[in-house]
Amino acid sequence: MAGYVVVGTQWGDEGKGKIIDVLADRADYVVRFQGGNNAGHTVVVNGEKFILKLLPSGVLHGGTCIIGPGVVVDPKVLLDELASLETRGARTDHVLISDRAHVIMPYHVKLDELKEVNAGEMKIGTTKKGIGPCYADKIWRDGIRMVDLLDMDKFAKKLKYNLEAKNEIITKIYGAEPLDYDKILADYTEYANKIRHRIIDTIPVVNKALDEDKLVLFEGAQALMLDINYGTYPFVTSSSPTTGAGVSPRKIDKGIGVMKAYTTRVGEGPFVTELHGEFGEKVRQLGGEYGAVTGRPRRCGWLDLVVGKYATMINGLTDIVITKIDVLSGLGTLKICTAYEVDGEIYEFMPADTEMLYRAKPVYEELPGWDEDITQVKCYDDLPENCKKYLKRIEEIVGCPISVVSVGPDRSQNIHIREI
Ligand code: GDP
Ligand code: IMO
Ligand code: MG
């Protein structure tokens, strides 16, 4: 059996979409296992760009693509994404959805917006796609699942119960307009009719595939530092980017961590290695660091290996894929953060106290940079010596080998060091 999990090791946008697409070439199944359309995963094929929000990033290949039980699905976004791919000539008949996945409802999106707008200093900087409220309903056992879309009488009853409660909050707490039951029911009936044939119990399918030695890629959205359990809480998303596929950890052979050669984050929250001013802006421009979902400028900073070590440990990584190292060409001396200093004490491990991170100063190791354009390099030996030193140092610090180095956004721009 071969189950490979691909996860983000920082605050998201590491290039997971690209790497999944590269690995999906030989995958029998690609399973997206958590998050929702807060994700934006970019795949570039011969210069043509695809941004995937809900569909697994292996969708441009032939393997079966599954939206797993841990995902929250906005059916309208899903239908738009499927239609947009079909218009561009891509296949979509191999996309299936878990009947256990939760459904994002219009009141989730509304509540996400209202909470953010009214939160003042407490705002998280969410994508306002309804992710938090949908997961909140799931955990509070009020959620509506894909399986409910297969029986619209059941769906209507759950909608009525939920909407009455949500409209109380929308009108009485936030003073906003209530949402209309009939419109939501009509819209969701239409969505159900269009996706019903794709809704199945995906758990036996995926487990059978693993038992039959098929290659199954599990695609995480977001990343460790946005994880509800391990991230910079409360500045995190509402799911766990390490779980949610419905298979035992015993069936996972490889943990592949995608790590950008520097760090970015979107939204609020502490960011110890953040670069402010002109240099940060330069990295943003060179890396094209603008959110794939919201278009917001991403905050940029040096590579933080306190985060890298933490991600390697929690995810049990067997392989690291470094992305966007081409962006570092010509930047001069490079810095890697190996520890934090807080109130005179050195921390080599990620502390739980998020407030403390605002006071943390990065402890940097400096490494010489390189000037060469490396976007066309295909072989490790052809990389500039200082670039190799940078990669070696990452391996040493995090204690996990680097298997692939991505040197540009296109599917073809990779250096394979070890076979994954
Ligand atoms: P994801 O959310 O982890 O899938 O990452 P995003 O797609 O949101 O952001 C990564 C961005 O970097 C996208 O625009 C990719 O096309 C681009 N990208 C991925 N790998 C590389 C790389 O090695 N070099 C460069 N220059 N761009 C890359
Ligand atoms: P991918 O999969 C980067 C961030 C938001 C916000 C916080 C909570 O493309 O890497 P949410 O809407 O999830 O409640 O927002 O999480 N966030 C992401 N940042 N990449 C993502 O996904 C993200 N998904 C959520 O910016 O700070
Ligand atoms: Mg992204």
C-alpha cells in the first residue's frame, strides 16, 4: 500500500497545489482531506494557470479525485469550479465527494463576515468563506452534511431549525438582514440535483485502494501553523491540516512537507521573521505573494525553522519539498531563523503562548546568497554552491531530507534529488 500525505509546513501557500499536481502524475487517487474554499492551490501547466479551491490539485490527471469527509464544501463554489474546468476542456467525471463532508451554508458565510467586521482588534483576517462557522456547527452537532443533500425533506428540516437560530444572531446581535429560507432551499435543491451523482461513501473506496497497493495522495490545505490544535491560535483556521481522510495513520507511508524557501502568511497573527519595509516588499514582488483566494498581499519573512522543526515533528515528515527557492536569487545574504529569544530566554521549540510570539526576536543564522537565475536548472549538481549550502543547512536543522526542489511555478520546473 502507498499512502502519501502532502501538507503545508508553514502558514499556507507553500506551493502544495503544484507539488500535488507533480506527484499526481502517477497517483490512482488524490484525496483532499480538510479545509474548504479558503484554500487556493495553484497549478501551472505550460504557462496555463489553474487555481483550485475545493477540487484536489490532481484533477488535471486521470486518477480519481475525492473531496474527503473532513472537508467543508460550499456547493456553489464547487459547481462553479467544476464548470470552469469543463469550459477549459478538463475532465471532471472523476471527481467524487464524501457523503460525510459538511456543507457550507449562506448563513455560515454571513456570520463569518459579520464576526470579522465587528471584531475590531480581535479580528482573525479570515477569508470570509464561512469556514469557521461551518466547522463550529459540525462540532456543535448542528451541521448539514452532503448525505443530507440526498434527501431534501431531511435537508429542509435541518435548514429550518438552523436558519431560525442563525437569523436570531444575524438580526439581534449584528443588526443585519435575516436570510430567506425559501431562497436557500431553492438554491440548495438545484445544487443537490447537480452534484447528487458525485456523493458517495468515500471511506471504503480509499481504504480498498490502499489495501490493493494503489498510490493514494492525501492533499492537505492550509498548513501546520494554521492548524486549530497546533497553530498560532486564535489566528488559525478551523480545521486540522493533519487529519480528516478516514484512514488509519498505519496506512500512511510517507509524510511530504511542502516548505517555501522563505515564509509568508496572510491575515492577522504573530510572525516572528516578518520583513517589513522595502525588503519585505521586494520579496513580495519577486515571489508574486498575493493571496490566490482573496488577492490580499501576503506578509513575507525569512525562513523560520522553529516552525520547520515543529512541522517535521508533528507531521512525522519523511520528505521535504522546498519550493520557490528561485525567488531568493540575487537577494544577497540570506537568513534562517533557528530559535526565538523572548524576554531574554531562548526557545528552540514553538511555545503555546501566542501573545509571547509578538515579543519574540528571531535568532538568525546567516548564509551567503547566490545571483544566478536557477529557474531552468534540472539537476541538483548544477545549482550554485551557496544554494546547495542553503538546502543542506535546512536538512540539518529540521532533520529530514529534501527530496524535491521546485524552481518555478510550472509543472516541469523541479529538481528531483531522491525518489519520493
Ligand atoms: P498552495 O496554497 O500551497 O497550493 O500555494 P499557492 O498556489 O497559494 O501559492 C504558491 C504560489 O507560488 C503560486 O502562485 C504558484 O504558482 C507559485 N509557485 C509554486 N512553486 C513555485 C516555485 O518553485 N517558484 C516560483 N517562483 N513560484 C512557485
Ligand atoms: P492554502 O491551502 C494561507 C488563513 C486566513 C486567516 C486564517 C483563518 O491555499 O495554503 P479561515 O477563512 O480559514 O477561517 O481564515 O487562515 N488561511 C490561509 N492562509 N493559505 C490558505 O490556504 C489559507 N486558508 C486560510 O488568511 O488568517
Ligand atoms: Mg494557497
